[in-house]
Amino acid sequence: MIFGRREANMFSVDELKAGFKDTFGREPFLVRAPGRVNLIGEHTDYNDGFIMPAALEYETRAAVAPRADRILRVHSAKIGETREFDLDDPAPGPKRDWTDYVFGVAVALAGAGKKLKGADILVASSVPVGSGLSSSAALEVSIGYSLLTVAGLPIDTIELAKLCQKAENEFVGMRCGIMDQFISCNGQHDHALMIDCRSLEKRPVPIDPRARIVVANSMVHHELASGEYNKRRASCEEAVHLLSPGLGPIKALRDVTPAGLEANKALLSDVTYRRARHIVTEDERVIEAADALAAGDLARCGELMNQSHASMRDDYEISCEEVDVLVDIAQRQPGVFGSRMTGGGFGGSTVSLVEAGAAEAFMENVKAAYEKATGLKSTIFACSPQQGVGPLAG
Ligand code: GLA
């Protein structure tokens, strides 16, 4: 076995093939599924609203070969562990570890009527866990794609995204929206995608060559994240329920305008009102930011990113001290258009839109200032958006 525990670096195609051969004794095919960064539109996905993510060069890579039986055997290079699962097991329960993202997807695919076959899979990921860059979605999507390929079934990347989300909702117990799985399945090279999470229509928005998207990992991940996430979702559902008598038949906060919310503010407690205000104003910001980015108005796009951060921090209350420090440092650098937290919250990463020529200095300065302020060494990189899941050439 050439794989032991290995952290965030990427395994080369040759290493993956050799590792697979060493572990499972035959030739694999290879699959890749990316993590993501969201430029703007946070927690709007499960409110039927708008988001604007891009797929990253950090990805999960899977080496895969079919088996003659119905066993799914998976080796994680990062954890250094091999686990097995019988596709005929009627009710496998979650184990509260990394395998839930693997077996949960198999259960969701089988539940949707997909006739799966046994497989050996080796997974290696460069998406840092806890970074808010969707390591779990990248793992789920790589597994889903691998299993469908092994079974010789057609792959519809929208259906695959929905089934991976279902795995996370029902098997893992995290009530996430569709964003992470959708962009990992459908990412587009050099573009962000503005996605309407109700219709799942997507509008590719090219990244202006005068700007760089810079991602900075705060290196903190507060454990309350998934419990607080589900609570935010429940607050949004409560707001819809309480606003209905005033606004008529609304299905989700997507159906509420900022003016409609203000007019019916009295129906909500202060906290629920602020949660709803984040969502309804964030939806408007996403739509405007997509237009601004497409029109080359980088300054306006950046302003909207800054406003989004303030709204997450003050109204939705999903930021934390370290992330606020990181955003604050970033927003004060020369050449920055805007900066905000990205992802589910309570730690993780920030995303900044920076003038191309200023990006190198930006990364150095932010890293140094963040370390000085917190003692933490941020990993910072400029990303170039990638295609969604697919075969890995080699
Ligand atoms: C997590 C979830 C997504 C989305 C973001 C917040 O990444 O998986 O569905 O809700 O948080 O925007």
C-alpha cells in the first residue's frame, strides 16, 4: 500500500493508478469532481433563491474498477482506511464518519431505481476538509459518477446533483441546499454560474480577465456548524409560515421582496425578521452582482460582496470572529473590489474579487496581516473556475 494519511495535496494520475493497482490488483478508470467557491448568494439555495458559485481546481479524484459481486469497497487515501458495504444490505445506517458520504450516495442512487454494480474505489481529495469549500459534495459527486459509470448507466448531471443532495439530507442528516452538489456536477471552465435554485436554470457568467477570485482559508471551523445550519433553515421556514397571512400563498422566501418583508415585519420576531431580511436582500444582490460582473462593473460587484458579508454577519449571524478579521483585512487592501465569507459559515473560507495586477501583493499582505492578528496561517490562492465532474484524463 503506497498510501498512508496524506493531507491537502493532490495525488497525480500515476500515483492514483499505482495506488489502486497496489490496493486492488487491477487497472482503474479515473474520475474527478471539484469543490467550489461561492461568489455571492449564501443560504439562499434552500430558499429557492439565487446563488453564484464556481468550481475549483481543488477536487476529489477517484480510481475505480467494477467487481463481479455487489460489494462496494472504498479506500480513502486521506484517512488511510478501507471500508466495505454490501449493495444488498436492506438498511445500512449512517456511521457518522466519511463513509456516510459514500454509502449515502449509493443508497440514494439505488432508491432512485438505479441498478448498481459492485465496485472497488480509491478516493483522494485535495479539497481541505472544514474549509467551507465543499469537500463533502466533491466526495459524493465523485462516488455517484463512479457508480453510475461502473453500472453502465447514463449520467444526467442535474439528477446526480439532486441525488447527492438527497444523500446528504437523508443519510448524513445535514439539510443542505443544492449548491455544492450542483456546481460540482455542472461547473464551467472560466465561469461562475448564476443559478436559480427553483428552476435550476443556470446562467454562465465569465470571470472578467481584469479580476482574480482569491480564496483565503481562515483555518477555523466551529463545530456548531451543522446544528446551526439546520436552525437557520428552520427559521426561514418559520418566516414563510408567519408571513403567509400577510403576503398570500408564498412557497419560500424567494417569493418575498424586501418591500413585502418590511410591510409585514410585525408578523415576525426580531430574530426571524433578520434571518428573512438576509435572504431576501441576498437574492437581490446575487441578481445584481451577476449583471455587474457580466457588464465588467467589478466595483459594483465588489460592493455587493461587501454588503453580503455584513448581512451574513449581522442579520444571519453565521460568521465568526476570525472570518470577520480576515474579511476586514481583505477589504482594506489596495486593488480589492470586495470580500466576504463563502459557504455555510462559522469558519471556513473567504472569497475576494481583486484587480488582476494587485492579486499577488493582496495574497501576501492578507496572509501576513491575518497571521499577525490571529496567529493563524491562512492558505490563500487565486482560483480559475473548472468544469464539473467528469473522467480524469490519464
Ligand atoms: C453549505 C450548503 C449549501 C449552501 C451553503 C450556504 O455549503 O451545503 O447548500 O446552503 O452552505 O450558502
